[in-house]
Amino acid sequence: MSEMLQEKKKERCERIPDAEAMRRVREHNDTIAAKTGTRPGAFVLTFGCQQNEADSEHIAGMCREMGYTVVSSPEAASLIMVNTCAIREHAEKKALSIVGQYKHLKAKNPSLIVGVCGCMVAQEHRREELKHSYPYVDLVFGTTVLHEFPTLLLEKMTAGRRRFCADVADHVVPEDMPVIRESSYRAWVSIMYGCNNFCSYCIVPYVRGRERSRRREEIVAEVKELIAQGYRDITLLGQNVNSYAKGSGWGYDFADLLAELDAIEGDYTLHFMTSHPKDASSKLIDVMACGKHIAHHFHLPMQSGSDAILKKMNRHYDRERYLSIVRELREKIPDITLTSDIIVGFPGESEEDFEATLDMLSTVRFDMLYSFIYSARKGTPAAEMEQVPPKVQGERFDRLLALEHQIASENNANMVGKTVRVLCDGVSKNDESTLSGRTDGNKLVFFHGEAQTLTGHFVQVKIERAEPFGLYGEIDN
Ligand code: SAM
Ligand code: SF4
């Protein structure tokens, strides 16, 4: 094998969870179930993004494969897995505080196994903190070694020692992972892992490793299977889906993958996230415009409207490039829903820079924004830059929200009188007398109907009233 090929092979290798380890844990749990009449419970708690939610569905799947019943409370569990996020300080603090509460459960039940996984523990300083300050935590491993979970659990069970895995296997693409999906009609499908972009504020490339893609055949087979099972809404996941298969030499890209998936027969919608503006191509927009099943929704994180800040963020686009993508999207797909991520108070952000962001909001008029106050992440370049005082960050954040609120109200008011397709999610969490669902563009819609027959199905809803964060209407079939 040539050196280059060997290098490529090392770069990306498929891994599946160890079947023998899963069998041995299951055997142990079968014995307990035979003695007590109940299967040991496993509780999985998730913090963070959709990628973490998808990972947790695989953790739950592996737990079931290993003879656990997945339970909804930590008190009912013999195994607790906390899947953590590291994107902001707040997410880490919250996870650590919850892990802290499990000390009491361990004191009551010393055979309880407590595991902490995900992005937070891919950082050495957090692993050390757990090792020394949380002595009742038994199992720790990062996102890139998720497939190793059964092996690490078995080692803990048989050797009794705490297992802290420091590996960052950022060439690994896990396949054949057991899964328990949270929903019977909405599904996540990871198409790639990791990130190569190194935006100066972001911890993701350090904790999730380099970009590597799943093979097209694996993804197509998974999506076909989901559609056959009746899934209606499938979201393709990756930190930057636009660079899917980049550098692989496979001869296809994300637009080709999306076109192939769109050709599958069935009653379903395809979403994808996230797209990086620097890689959003005309070819992709054309595939969306011609697609039968691709949602007319583009989540295109802008982060800032100031060219100077975008440069410091290492984003590789400017306002003009961003606006040109928006123009092309609206020209080719007039009913496109546009959403974005914004960071407020990035190091060095002046009042003028911030106003440039507000100006972009007024120009683009996003349908929805995910806005974040900048949070310094240890080990990233931005953490070493001059920070904006928290008070200034907070004031700017409030101003951004107020403008977004006004724009979202006006955008939603324009929906009144229109009929939209909604995927019904059942009885609303806030009001038991109504149902709720989401449009293709992820807008929340409330309407009346029978939960039993409509949940998990598409319905046409005529919008009668609009609030900034929700639309109200009646079924119009
Ligand atoms: N890969 C995606 C992209 O580039 O758009 C997003 C990944 S990240 C999980 C989601 C969002 O978190 C980012 O778009 C950014 O707005 C926000 N984020 C990341 N790092 C942050 C930080 N240090 N402080 C505040 N927000 C941050
Ligand atoms: Fe983080 Fe940037 Fe990668 Fe998104 S593209 S995950 S923001 S480094």
C-alpha cells in the first residue's frame, strides 16, 4: 500500500461497538433480572446540540443492547450517563452541578455506575476536575470514542476501577450503532463528524476532532430504512454539512448526497444543519430549489455583521458574501425560511461592530435567531483576546433580542391568512386543549385536532393569528 493510501486509511476508519463487550454486560444484567424480576435501569441525560441528542440516542441504544431498561429518572437507574456540552461555560457549569447531585444517589446505592461523556470531558482540565473532585464518577469518555462505551463499561464492571478515557479518536467513523430514537417520526442522521474550521471562539474542533464523513451508501441505507419505518422528518447532521466528503476523493459532495436522498420515494421532509457560509454553494441551492422533499429552510449562522469581527472570528466570509448567499436563496427559493446564529460581545466588539450586526438583522430579516453571549473557551484563540465587559455584553444582547422580537413579530404577522404544512407533535406542552407542530421552516404552530390521529402526520393549517414566537390557526384540509 502506498504511503498516501496508508495515511488516508489512518485518517478515517469505521468502528462498531464491541459485540462481545455488549454480550458480557447483557449477561450480567440478565442474571440480575432473573434474580430480582426487574431489569437494571439506565438513565441518559443530554446537554447541548442536536449532535449530542443524536449521540445520546446511540448511548440509549447500546444500553438496551446491554440488557438495561432505559428509564426516565436517575433514582430508578443502576447506570447514569450524562452527555455533556462544552460550547459555553454555562453548559459546563450546569452539567457539573447535576453530576454533583448524583453523589447522594451513589451514597444510597454504592453499586450505581455514574458516567460522564460528551464534549466537556474531551477537555483534559475537566477530566482532571472529575477525577479529583467527583470521586463517585466511574466512567469518563469523549465524543470521538462513543463506540468504546460498552468496552469501558465492562472494564469498570469487571475490574472495578474507574475508567477515564483520554483518547481523541478523531479518525473514527462509528457505524452500526444501536439506537433508541426519541421520536417515532422525527429522526437525526449524522452524515459527518468533527470540524476543521477552527473559528477562533469555538471549542468544537478540539473536542470533536477533525472532519470525517460517513459513506454515502451507509447514509442512504439509513434514510431509506427510516422512511420505510414511517419517519416523516429527517435531519442530516454535521458541524458543517457543506464540506461533507471534502478531500475524500469519493467524487461526490453534499449537494449530490442531498439529491440522492431526495429521490427516495415517500412522504417525508429532509432538513440539514449546519451550513457554513464560506462553503454554501450554488449547486446546493439549486438542488434545494428543485427538490421534492427538501425543506425550504436554510440555517446559515452569521455570527456577526461586522467584517472586522468576522475576520477575528476566522470565519472566511464577509457581509457582502453572506448577503449574496441570502439573495441567491431568496431568488431561487422565494418561500425560504432563514435562520441564523449570532454571537454578541465577541472580544474587541465595538459599538460600531455591534450596530453592523443589528443592521444585518434589519437587512436580512431572519425568521428566527439563536443568539448567544460570547463565552471564553479555554484553549481557543479568542479566549486570549481583550474581552468585552459582561455588562456591555448583556446590554447588547438585550438590544439584539428586542430587534429580533420585532422582526419575528412582523415576519409572523405576514403569515396570517396563509396555509402552511405542519408536522403535528401532539398536545401542546403549554396548553392541553391545543395541538402543536412545526412548519418546514421550524416555526411553531398551534391548532385544534385529535392528538391520537394527527401526531406524527402532516396537516395543512390556515394561520389566523400570529405571536412573535408562534402561529395560531385551524386545520384546512
Ligand atoms: N458548526 C456550526 C456553525 O459553524 O455554524 C455551529 C456549531 S455550534 C455547536 C452552535 C453555535 O454556538 C455557533 O454557531 C455559535 O453561534 C455558538 N457558539 C460557539 N462557540 C461559542 C462561544 N464560545 N460563545 C458563545 N457562543 C458560541
Ligand atoms: Fe465551531 Fe466554527 Fe466548526 Fe461551527 S464551523 S463547529 S462554529 S469551529
